[in-house]
Amino acid sequence: MKTPRLFSTLSELGLLAAFLTLTSCASPARTPVSTETAARTATPREVQPRSETVTPAFTASPTVTLAASQAGQRVTFKAEDGRELVGYFYPAWKPNAPIVVLMHEYGNRQSTWDESTIIPWMQNWGAQDASGQEYVYAGGRLPAMPKELSFAVLTFDFRGHGESLPNLLMLELNDKTPFLLDARAAYLFAQTLPGVDANHVIGIGASIGADAVVDACGEICAGAFSVSPGNWLGVDYAKAAQPILARGRPVRCMYAVSDGDAPKTCWSIAPSELYKIFAYTGIKHGMTFFVPRKMEMDFGQNLLEFLETAAR
């Protein structure tokens, strides 16, 4: 189902209500967690690859017990306007590692990233397993990560979503600026986390997150991967991406051909060595691309190439 864009009319708000009803049915809410006042907490949360139906060219991932230090730790940080946001920090196994900030789509939540197995794939703790066990992620649609690579990961809920209250319906939807404040705060917070390389903060986002990873980058990010952008936050995608490219940092844009404004947004910049476009058939949007059984066969390889480039 395509994720709704930001809404400004009553009829669109009606659609939003229907969408949120469907979303609540499809994705069970995370167990409530008490609000923390500290800058970060240390409540572990393990991410396990979910079971998948076996289909041709799609092998189910084995159950993997994660190292304790690989589990997500609940953290809190504040946007410039004082709004507190809730996230989870997943450490890399190596010191001074690049950190990836994942930004979800509108109407969704950070917990959806858990289902894709992209987080443990990027952490690559399997490289430390001396038993020689082969670790498979997303049913094999995410390629083997080079053993020397390991990325820390930060996820967070945009305000009004998931654990970052208040509820979405209480927000002023015509004002897109707060989401930009959230994205920039996440980038800045990522630089302060233990064991990360503050000069290699990388953004990957879907839908509004796809715009946010570029719009909020400024001089901070070392690269941005956008899945289904659409100028959702009122910032011209091409103008926001050009300074990133001018610094020699990679930007990637990915879309489905029948996905609204996403094709036009991606093609607002001419492809180059630093700026690459990935187009697919159908109407998939945003975080749907990260669902293991729906991943495009070359998506994982394109994502790995981007991460390797951004980490240099």
C-alpha cells in the first residue's frame, strides 16, 4: 500500500484516518516503554530476522542469537524546538565505525526497520563468529557484507509517530518544518554516540524520510540513499542534494515507475558517478521496498555499493 503524503484537506485527513486504522492492524504496536528523562537509556532490544515463506530464489533466514552488545539501546534526544524524540542505537562491532541513520516514512514507525533485517546486516556481527556459520539476511536478498565492514545504526520515530509522542493526529500537518528539525537532530545526535566516526554519518530514508536524509544533511552527512522521495517536506530535492554531491559524497535515488512524484523527483538531477538512480516496475512505495519477500533482487547489492562508497 502506498504511504500517504502529508495531508492538508479534510478529505485527505479522512484518508489518513483510514490508513492509520489499516496500519494499526498490520503492524502490532511495540510494548509501551516508560518515558525517560536521561539523554539516553540502556534498555536492550534484540532484533531477530523474522520467519519468511520459502519461495523460489528466496531462502528463509536461520534463527540467529545476537550478541548482547548488538542489541538496540533505547535513546532519547531533542530537536531544536525542544521536542523529545525516541530512538534505538545499534552499535557496530568495531570502533570508530560509520553510523547509518534510518528515517521512516509518514504514518509508519521505526520498529518496521526491525522486520527487514537490514539493521543486523549492516552491523555485521556475524563477521566475529569464529564458528564459520553463514549468516543470511532477508532470505539472501541482502548480499554478504565484507568481513571488515561494520556500521552502527540509529533509528528514531519522527514526532507524532511510534514512541515519539504526541499522537500524529495532534500535529499541525500543514507545517512540515518540524520533521526537518527531527531529521537534523537525529544526524547531530548520531555524531555523539559512542564508538562512531562522527565524520561518517550516513542517511537512508523512505518517503518523507527519503527527503529528510537529503534535506537535513547540510555539512553533516557522508551520503544519502532516498527511497521514494517526493519533495514531501517542502524542500526542492535537487537543490538539497547538489551541495552533498559538490562535497564528493554519494546520493542514491530509488523509485517505482508508478509511484506518484517519486520518478520526477529522482530525475530532477542528472545521473553521475556520485548520483545514481534505480527504477523498478510497479507501485511500491517507501518502506515496502525493505520488506524481505518484496525486495528487488539487486537492491541489496546497490545498497552495499552505496554504503561502501559513503564509508570511504
